[in-house]
Amino acid sequence: METLSLKALFEQHYDFVWRSARRLGVPEEAADDAAQQVFLVASRKLEQIVPGSERAFLFGTAMRVASDVRRSSARRTGLQESHDEEALRLLADPGQGPEEQAERNRARALLDAAIASMPDDVRPVFVLFELEGMTMSEIATTVEIPAGTVASRLRRAREHFQDWVKRLQARGERR
């Protein structure tokens, strides 16, 4: 069996792992470290990763790392989020005007909040299908659950997302 190169694995999948960590609830300031932890695990288990199932292995590892990071972060910070991040993001992209960047940041924060509010069992399916564009069969392989379970979790995740949006809209109407 052909052994994968850690360098090739990193170059091909780093962005996917980083995005996955963020969408699985890892704070932005910890996403690089979480991605690094995923690749450290991969480096120790490189011989065990079956060629063609690299994304499945990396996503499964990212789910476990994200869970650990969320628990650790919640204990340390009491779930408080820094407001300095938004200011830094505004400075990072001079190509957009401040209004466009602020709106984009608000939309990203709302999406992150909606995903963070999802139960842990449906969040990965929603992220992989709706944000990563994977098929249900790819998700079943990646998360190692039956295709029928993927479909039911996706349905539940979408319902949760729609309920979250309705609650957000109702709060906006009351203001």
C-alpha cells in the first residue's frame, strides 16, 4: 500500500481542515492551532490513512479536535467573544469598503452563531453538505455513518437552521 506524504496531505487539505475547524465551532484565533493538531495526528497515523479517504480521516480528526478546543475554550473564557476580531478583519481587506466588510463580517458571525447553536450530531453533516458541497454519500463515508442517517441529520440540521433564523427575525421585529 502506498504511503501518503504529509507534505502533500497538508498542501492539498489544509484549507479544508481550517474551514472545517472554524465551522465546527473553533474560535478563529484557535483555528490555526486546531488545524496543526489535526495534521500532527495525521503525521502519527500516516500509514493508516487509506489513499482516497484522506478527507474523511482529516474531517473525523478535526471533529474530535474541535470538540476538545470548544470545551477548553468554554472553560477558559466562559464563552465570551472578543470584539477586537471584527476591527482587525476590517483592517485586513482594504479592497472592500467599511460598510461591505462590516456587512460581510455580520453575515459570517450570524452563520457561525447558527452553526454553533446546532447539536453536535447534526453540525458536521450540515457543514459538509451546505458549506463544503459534499454529496450525501461522500458525507456518509467521511463521517462513517449510514446514508439514511446523513439524510435525517441533514433534515434536522436544516430545521434547526430555519428555526434559528425565524427566532432571529422575530427578535429583529420586536426592536
